[in-house]
Amino acid sequence: MVSKNITIKNEQGMHMRPASLLAQMAASFESSVKIMFNGNAYDCKSVMFLMTACIKCGSEIELVCDGPDEEKALAEISAFIESGMGD
């Protein structure tokens, strides 16, 4: 298991478009991909779970990847989130 703390930079936070793109990206990995936020774990492979997290701009999340391609998943997904998630 690997993890990384990331601050959300997208001005609208985790809205529908970035949540959809993130879920598609996470689904391409064998590893489980979760966001820890406010004491809860959210499955990144589900747009609905990501939307229910209500993650706003400036929020700090922990991205947690666990599985056979966890390092690659963490690197690619964290880079996507840090880039602003497609704004």
C-alpha cells in the first residue's frame, strides 16, 4: 500500500467532470484506489462515491493505492489531481 497527501487545486473542487475523469483513470488500474477525506474512504473507481465526498478547493486528501500496480496508479492519479483535474 502506498499513499500521498494532496491539496485540491481545482476551483470547483471535485465536481462531475473531474470526478468522471478520475473514476475512468482509476478503473484502468488493478489496484484499489481510494481517497481518504474527513475520516472516510471513497472508492475512486465510482463517480457517485467521489461526488458524495463533497471535496472542495483547498481540501487536503490522502490518495491510497493498494495492489499490483499501486506505484504506477499513485504516480499517475496524483499527477492528475495535482494538475487541477482537467479544470
